[in-house]
Amino acid sequence: MKFISTNSAVKSLALAAMIAAPFGGVAAQQIPQSEGQVLTTVTAPQPPALDQMLEGPDVEGFVSGRNGNRVRVTSADGTNTVVTVVEGTSIRARGGFLGLARDTLGADSLLNGLPVEIKTRQWDGGLVASQVRFSASDLETAEMIRSGTSQRFAENEAAIGENAEGVERNAAATEALRGRFGDIDQYNIRGTTNVYFDSGRSNLSPRAQNELCAAAREASQTDHALLLVVGYTDSTGSQEVNQRLSEARAASVVNYLQQQCGWAPYRMLTPTGMASADPAADNTTAYGKAQNRRVAVNVLVSKSVDGF
């Protein structure tokens, strides 16, 4: 597949226009004011309808940056391509959960780190996305990573400030973590361990406790590994009750991993409760519900250190 690189040699006027508006190209309009002042308003020309533009190249990679409705996509070979998302762009998740498999997703769903496949149209202002496709599970992971990464730094720094013991060690670990992941939202999932719960309960069974420590021991053998813990429920009960229960289950797992299994807090992303979303099995059967009352412990490694 052929990719188009972002042009690094941009004239100063064009650069100013790109910063001032989501599309390239400018038109200046002078507006007289009552005080006699003249202001210059910079506006951007709108692209024509998608069906009036020539087909452009297909773009495949992961989202590595956004500026308004302009999205940068980085391919596997490191090539960067910038595309513009417009009102007519079809943004859709494959294998949708919670009704995501429909053409109603907005540009805000194009999170950093999300693997995408984009069909484009050619316009004199650059490439315009006519269709964006990605996996619903990749979107869910990108959302959890974004939330967990930003919160993890803040929470770990707060803990360092409150606990004098081991301050230097934890501070150094936090800075190392920030250096590795501060600007990277791309991870490989190296493995997942699921532990299960009784209906309405968040306490860990002896079997779950053993499985968690085994998972922590195995993950500790992987350099730079982080754990992302996600709690779930079956469909019994209200959304509010299930949300609290899924969060309580995730918290139980995190506490046990850190307190009993020796997993370092700075290698733990913020736990997430997903209530009854993304069921692993059919919620209409007792067996399926039992499979859905779970917490998933995901082992993540940044693709920057995992041979992406």
C-alpha cells in the first residue's frame, strides 16, 4: 500500500492558515469597525462534496495526532499522512459493542493509538477522509489506555508526595514511565487473565487470588509491562448498580495485585469499570452470565519498546 507523507516544507503564509483553520488555504475579509479600526478575519474554503473529488490513496496505520478535524496517521514504516475529517466522512467500528457499529461516530472517536483504515479523496487542501474503519475492541482499548495513562501519572505523583518512604525510588520510576509512555498511546496486549465473581459480589475467591499472583509473576518477566484492569458484570440489575459493582471488582483485583502479589503501583494503569458492556458470553443463560461476571487483567507493552 502506498502512503503519502506530510510535506515538511510549508511556506509561512500557508502554515499560518493551517494553524488558524482546520483546512489549508485562506481568504481574508476586512471588516470595518465603528471606531475606525480594521480587523482581518481569516476563513478557510470548504471542500466540495465527497463525490465531486477524485479518489485518493488508502491510508492504514494508527492515529498519532489530531488538530481539530485534521488527523495524522502513522503507518508501520513510520510514514505520516494527514487527512481531514468532514461532515460526510463515514466513521464506523467493526464488530461493534453497545451499538457502535453504525455511521454515527464522530471525529472525537479517533483517539491516539487507534489502528485505522481510511479511504480518501483528493482535494487541493490535502486528503479528505471519505471512510474511516476500525475495530470496536481497538476503540475500547484506546479509550481505556487514554484514561488510564493520564490518570496514572497524576495518582502516582500524589502517592509519592504523601509517602516519604521510597520517595526517590518511586519518583525515578514515575519519570521513567513518563518518558516511555508520555507521548505514546500505542500498546500491544501480550496476554489477558480473567478472574470470575459470584453474582452481586466483589470479593476474590481463593482460586482468583492464586490466578492473579500467577499472572503477576508471569507479567513481571516482561520488560516494561503494565497492567490494565477492567471490571465487568452480567446484565442483572440497573446500569448504576452494575457500574459501581464493576468498579468495585476492578478495585479488589488491583488491591490484591499490589498488596499480596507485589505488583508495583507505578506499573498499573487506572482500573476501569465497564458494567455489563462488551459481554464475553450470552447474558440469557446462567453459564453466560457467570462468564460475564469477570475482571480482565491485561498485560500491555508499548509498541515503541515491543518492536512495532
